[in-house]
Amino acid sequence: MESVVMVLTVFVLAIFVGFEIITKVPPTLHTPLMSGSNAVSGITLIGALLSAGHQMTTLTTVLGVLAVVFATINVVGGFMVTHRMLKMFQKKD
């Protein structure tokens, strides 16, 4: 029971710190930071695949699959934003 409380505390603190950091980023820096976060999301995707593949319990498998879905959405969205940003700097024909 103690470990569950500790894990939940870390999770809630991570949510709070992440929200505070993201809200402090100015809009001009958001797109380059989004581009850089694709590497982190890729690592998250690998961890989620490992978690879903171990199939220890049904709960870990379901949470792993959800993590795979959300990390994939984040990676694809990040690449779409990066592609759109880079397209703005291409010369017009």
C-alpha cells in the first residue's frame, strides 16, 4: 500500500510540474520545443511497447496499450507540426 501512495504522489507531482513548465513557455518557443520532444516521445513509445508486451496482468497490458496509443499520437502530431514549421521556411516556386 505504501508503494502505491508513493507512486501516486510522484505521478501527481509530475502532472503539476509538467503543467507549470508548459504554461510558462512562450508561443514562439512552443513549436521548436515540440519538435525536440519527439525524441522523448519516441523513448516513451518504446517503454510503452515493452510494458504492453510483458503481459504481466490485464491491467498492465491495457495501460501499456493506452500508453502506446497516446505516445503514437504525440509523436505523429509532433512530426506534423515540425513538417508544417519547416514548410514555412521553404522558398516559394
